[in-house]
Amino acid sequence: MFQAIYLDHAATTPTDPRVVEAMQPYFSEFYGNPSSPHRFGRKAERAIELARDTIAEILHCPRGAIVFTGCGTESDNLALRGPVVAAKMTGKRARVITAKTEHHAVSATAAQIGATMDTDVTFLPVTREGIVTPDALRSALQVGPVDAVTIVSVMYGNNEVGTIQPIRELAAVAHQYGALFHTDAVQAGGQLPMDVQALGVDMLSLSAHKFYGPKGVGLLYVREGVPLLSAQTGGGQENDRRSGTHNVPLIVGLARALELAYTSLAARAADYARHRDRLILEIPRLIPGTHLTGSAERLPNHASCVFEGVNGNTLLMHLDMAGIAASSGSACNTGNPEPSEVLLTMGYPSALALGSLRLTVGRQTTDAEIDRVLEVLPDAVAKLRSVKVTPVES
């Protein structure tokens, strides 16, 4: 009997024991509300500010640029809605430019903003590899309302196909036209460099549970001077950018997880890539009718493909019965009978897009586990292809 194999680290990662240890005192020992003026509150507030210092050092930004949120989705929403609401409050028009290959936290938010807030929304085309090119962004910025506050949002690393976007170049183009640039870096956290100065971004989203931190906490980097009005009002925490009582243990955990993730980053990414490369080289060799998805420039831990003549969700069930945990794309959409909008936008036909598989490795992944996947997967695909669906007579 084989032990269960977890290859769905893009969905979530196990919390590092060192992170749990750092968080533990703030659940029961140092439990004060950080907004309270007494010693209990000051102890909690000190923990938050130390966490902010740690994160600011890793991101190479001022400590005041860090806004703590409840998750990556909230960070993405704040990055898009905040500048739009701020523009509306001053009587200006607003515009959002993004792509349908984004996580729904961005693409669905942009669509809703367009439908409800009298805001122009443009969805950029992408290449077959899922890349937003600087030329495509430049073309979009050259048309539309000239006086609008424009927010461009392109993710750093794609959650479904692993494609790494040319963020530095895209941000530079956006700034040439006076636009703000946000990147959803949730999938890239703990795998790619996070120097916001080198990237040239105005806003950047992260979520702790993608890099061995706790679920339920994230952050948004906001460059000084970015007009951003929070839709979440209340006690004025986070300099009025995100009201609500701070979740002290989780914020401490976020900082510790990020610190650990960016210690020996290159060595860990190389280890991920070694497992990833075995998957993307061997799967097409072992299984005819396999198409790798995404770009050659992909996240270190990310392998994705589509299989001809296979339903991805059914394949996941077969793999799960064999003790292998994987996904067919975004964890938010797994189980959806419809083909991935990301793959459709990249130009894959609907029937082929239904056969998607995402395998994402992690710190505990072993050579033996990759061997097992390469043993089980070809048989599972062959079995599904051999099943003939008999039409139901009316």
C-alpha cells in the first residue's frame, strides 16, 4: 500500500511547524487586542509591527507600504476596487485592464467593477503560452478614456498553467501611460524574487498559505502615493486601508513563513524544478496525445498539461483512488464541469481544455513519489480513453 502523495501545492501547502511555533503564544499568552492602549494590546501591536518589518525587508519596501488582509482574494479586490473607488470619490473616471487568464479574484472582480461602477474594463489577449505581451498592453493603453485613473493587473505566475509573466516590462509600459500596475503574486510567493522595487510594481498581493504559512491571512503591498480607498470601513486599522481587528497569530505566521521561504530560495526552487522537469519531460513521452500547457518560463514547482480524449475531473478521481492528490486547475474551480476559461483564452478547444491536469510539487516531494506518479498516470489515462460512452436512446 502506497502512502498518499500530495501534488497540489498550488492549492495550498502544509503549515511549517516553525510557523506554528511562532504563532502559538499569540493565541493564548499574548492575546491582547493590538488596538488597545494597555500592555496586553501593546504586546500584540509590537508583534504586528515586527512582522511588518520582516516583510518589508523581504519585499524591499517601506514598512508602511504593507497592508495586512484576510487572504490573497481580499488583497486582489482591494488593489482593484481601492483605486476605482478613490477615483470616483474625486469625480474621475476609472479603467481596469487585465486578462481572463487571471485568477477569478482579479478577472471576476474586474467584470463586476465594470458592471456596477461605471468603469471601463479591458481584457487583454494572451499568447498560446498564456503570456501578456508588452505590445498587447501598449495597444490597450493607447485607446480608451485619456483622463481615467487606470489600473493594470497581471499576475506574476499563473495558478493554472504556471506561466511567469514579464512583470517588469509590463509595469514599465503601464507607467509610460500613467497607469497603476498591480500584480497578483500569490502563486509566485516563496518561489520567485519579491523585490517590488526591481519589479517596478505599484501593488502586489500575497497569501500565506501558498508558502507554508496559515490560511486566512494575506497582504497587499501599496506603493506610497497610490490613491486607494478601502470599501471596508470601521476602526481605521492599517492606516484606514483595511479596517478590522488584526488577526495577530496569523500575521505573525505570515511573516515567519515568508522569512523561511526566502531563506535559501534559489536552492529550494532548483529542487522544485528538478521534480517539475521530470514530470514535463516524462508525461508526454509516456502518454501520447499529451499537450503541455503554459510557457517554458514557468513556476519552479508547476507542471500542467491537457490530455486528448480524457475528462480531467474523472482523471482526478482515478488518481485520488491511487493515493495521488492533484488538480485540474485552480482549486477554486476544480469539479466545475465547464472547461477552464484560462485554457480557452489561451486558444485551446473546449474538448481538449476539459482534459487538464495540474501537478505541483513541494518541499516534501520525493523522487519515489514522482516515480509513482509516472507509473500510475499512463495507466489511468489509458483506462479512461478505453471507456466507450454509449448514447442514451430517446
